[in-house]
Amino acid sequence: MNVGKILEAKESEIISLEETVSVLDVAKLLGERRIGAIPIMKKGKLCGIISERDVVRGLAIRGGDVLKDSVKTLMTKAVVTCSTDQSVGQIMTMMTERRIRHVPVVEKGELLGMISIGDVVKERMEETQQEAEALKAYIATA
């Protein structure tokens, strides 16, 4: 299974924001949509990502004043991305090694969607279940 198949199974709506949006508006959107991160765009191109962790760290360091700032002040600018042809195993390894939970999917400079560690774990669990069922069926016929 690859990232493309995970995206096909998810909602097709891509939630993203411009870098000029306030941290408060980001926090509201994260809460309303019950999501953990949002890709940040500039002139239609991915330029950053902001997560719940980024907002919490900003609050811990600067207090409530950070909510008035633009998301540009807190977002991660060196975004780790993936492509649709990468395997679930590759993405799981990358997320674990880099300690990240959300990865934008980008092809030819275009943001196609976002996958989370939850998406990857769910897919891996389904793969494992299918493998176990196939082995049981094989053993039963042997």
C-alpha cells in the first residue's frame, strides 16, 4: 500500500491557510476541524506547516500575545513532505525517525493532501489483518 491509496480513502477537501493568518485563527480551525496540523501556503505553494504543538510551544514561550501574531512566526518552514508513490512502511519510518505526526503530500509542487500518523497506523493495521487472514487461509488449505 502507498500514500496515494491512503489519500484516496480520505476526505478530498484540502484544508490550508495563508501565512498571514493569525495564530488565534489557526488554533480555532484546528479545534473546529479536530485536526492536528495545517499546511501553510504562499502564492499557491507550500511554505510551511503549523501544528497544535507549535501553537502550544508559542503560548508557553510568549503567552497569550502570540495569538495575535501571524502563523508565519510559529510555523515550521522546512516542511517534510512525501509523494503518493511512497509506501506505508517508508512513511512510518520517516515519521518515527523525525518525530513528526503530519506530512503534506506533494507532487510536482502541488499540495494533494495531508496524511497523519493515525492514517498510516490504520493502514498498516489493515495490511497486517489481511496478511494474517491470508496466512490462515493458506494453512487451512495445506
